Amino acid sequence: MTAPVDARRRECAISVLGGPTTVVDIAGHRLVIDPTFDPPGVHSYLTKLTGPAVSAEALGRVDAVLISHDQHPDNLDDAGRRMALAAPLVLTHPGAAGRLGPPAVGWRPGRPTNCPDRLTCKPFRRCMARPTGSATKAATSTAR
């Protein structure tokens, strides 16, 4: 059994909090992917039956937030948006960056983006039979 994620950084850890929300600790840095932290209840077209496994506040300082897409509350809800915009860096696709505003940065596929310190983030294209919009996913690697 692993310890629940909290404000302590780990050298290398991936914690799935539920839904799309994932916390990645690597080389002393913390990234949060697709933050969703709204409480149970009706949110737009969906009804959340349970709250997040861990609150946004329990995560402590976050170095960067990666948002695959911002137009659905199942990938970025109201509390997740507040948490993301409080981070020093938000990486997403250019359309979402325009809607979110600073500190969101539009990320073009195939162009590495330097995240905090020694991390390099590289975007992936979403593979679907019929793409329905822009999305950004990331791989992180440490430069040694």
C-alpha cells in the first residue's frame, strides 16, 4: 500500500486522484494533470457523486499544471481552474491558453517546452478516428 499524496515531494511518483486528475512528482518538481477538485453535485451537464480523493490545498505548491482541454468540467472544473491559475505555469493548447489567460501558455505540438528547472515537456497529438477538438498531453523527462 502506498501513502496518500500530500504536500511532500517525492523523487519519482505518479498519483491518480480520480477522474483525469494525476499528480506527477519527478526530480523534486510537482506537475498536476487535468485538475478536477469540485465537490459532489451538479456541474454543468454532469453530476459528481463523490468529491476528489485529495483536496487541491493538500497538494501544496505546484510547479506546473498540464491541461489537455478546458471546455469540459470532467477535465477542468471550477475548483481545478482556480487551482491551475494559481500555479506559476499552465501548459495547454493555444486555444485553451487564450481562454484561460495568464499563466497559461499555448503549446504547439512537436515543440518542447521547458518546464521548471531541468524538466522538458513534449506534447503528444491525441489519436482519434474523428478528432473533436484540440488537446495536449505531455511526456516529461529530466535532463541529466
